[in-house]
Amino acid sequence: MRLRKAVFPVAGLGTRLLPATKVLAKEMLPIIDTPLIQFAVDEAVAAGCDTLVFVTNRYKHAIADYFDRSFELEHGLLKAGKNAQVDALRRILPAHVRCVFVTQREPLGLGHAVLCARPVIGDEPFAVMLPDDLLFGRAQPVLAQMVAEATRLQASALVAVERVPREDVSRYGIADVEGQDGASSRMRRVVEKPAPADAPGDLAIVGRYLFEPSIFPLLEATAAGVGGEIQLTDAIAALIQQSDVYAYRFDGVRHDCGNRAGVVQAMLDVAMQSEDTRAAVTAFCAARGVQLGKRD
Ligand code: G1P
């Protein structure tokens, strides 16, 4: 699989992080000094993507501004000899990568957001990345793992999954799988946000998907589902009826940055990976009786 395009549905409201998200796009929430969206963008670029499609709305201009180049700021920093800061700005987006912004005019759901990207995707495979899910891959970034896995399996779709506690299943798309081929299993069924009693298991979809364009006609035919929204999960359920869809247990850790605890965990994880913050954070946690280690 040659992956070039990734879709970032970023039109959501982020109500779980109000009041900050009243004016701040949740994708711009800083994990220490790095906006959440940057982690997903880095992961897409590491997997070979050179076209990033943001499905956005009029409240999310900050995302476009962030990925635009700021000549005045760079110029001022250069004049002041602040080269490290200039490098940090230039690392936001490699020169060969372009951003495309598509408007989702009505909040009709994740499935609808992905469908809005169709004219830019055209007839190629593509990734969908939900930036709330901050994934740190172990040996390599998670989307790159998925491209290798989809190529190996010749899969028409591959979706990242992880086990979640039973009481949490109603927050996710839950997959029922059969057999096991390495880290992947063929999906038999998938249900969006089931009640714990109706869930077909505890294998939850996390926010990384690889699709062929064959998902688009199915999305078009998908009626409103859970919450009155057009659900990506329902289109995946239809895809399962016509081709092989795999659930992939990624190698890494996930932080759900759509909620408060997940943001704190992500920050601690990042702080422990960085030379300049590790000692101070370790000392602070030790003083509170908590022992923190580095990610493996
Ligand atoms: C979305 C998907 C859901 C998936 C989840 C992962 O839900 O609809 O299937 O499990 O992302 O984060 P949301 O979190 O947008 O409600």
C-alpha cells in the first residue's frame, strides 16, 4: 500500500474540555508545548503522507493558522538569534507536505466528516486519524505499523483497536473478530457505542483507520445512527459484508486526550520522555508518593 493522504476530522466541539474549548480548538490543546494535532500530523508524515486533509468548520481557523508559515515571527526570532525556536517552528510541517482544508457545514457525524474529504481523496487509499487519540508507537509510529500490516494482509480496510474495560464500551465502536493473523484479526461485526450488555466484546476502535475508496459509496448510503449522526462505524459494518476488514492491535500506548485524565497522562508521558522536564517531574511525583517511569 502506498499511502499519501490522511484525513483529520477536526470539526468536533470538544465539549468534554469546556470551558477551554469555548475558544480553543480541542486539537490545539497543548501537551506541554505541542498542540495535540501535531502528534497526529507527525504520525501521518512518518507513514509517508504528503497530503493532509483537515475536515473543519468556521470555528477552527486556528488549525489552518498553525500549519501556515509565520514569516514575521520567524524573521523576528532569527534576528534575535533564537535559532532553536525557529527550528521548532520549521518542524511543524516538512516542506513536501501540503494541507487541504475542507468544510463540514453541518455537524452530521464522523462518517459525514470523512465523506466531506472524498473530492480530495479521489481514487486512492487513505488514512483517517482522530487527533484526540494520542498514540505513541513502540518500535515505529502506529500509522506506519498499520501501512505495513495492511500491505502484508492485502486488507481493504484496517482499523486500530485495543481492549477496554467493559464499563467503557459504550464510548467506542466495538469489534467482534475471528481468528488471529499476527497482530490482526478479521472483523466479523462492529457496533458503535453499544450498551455493555449488548457489546460484542471489549475490543474498541481507536482513532486510526486505513481505507480504500470503496468506503465512500457505503458512507453515502449510511443513514443516521447512534446519536442521530452518520457513523463511520456503520459504514465499516457494511464494508465487512463485501470485503476483508481487519482489526489491528497496535504496538504502543494510547492516551484519550478528549478527556481530562487522558490529557494529564499524555503530558506526564511526554514530560518523562524529555531530558529538560524528566528530573523535575520525577522529583515532584516522588514528593507526592508517586513513582513514574519512562515509556519503554
Ligand atoms: C469515534 C468513533 C468510535 C471510536 C472512537 C475512538 O467516537 O465513532 O467508533 O471508537 O472515535 O476514539 P467519538 O470519540 O468521536 O465519540
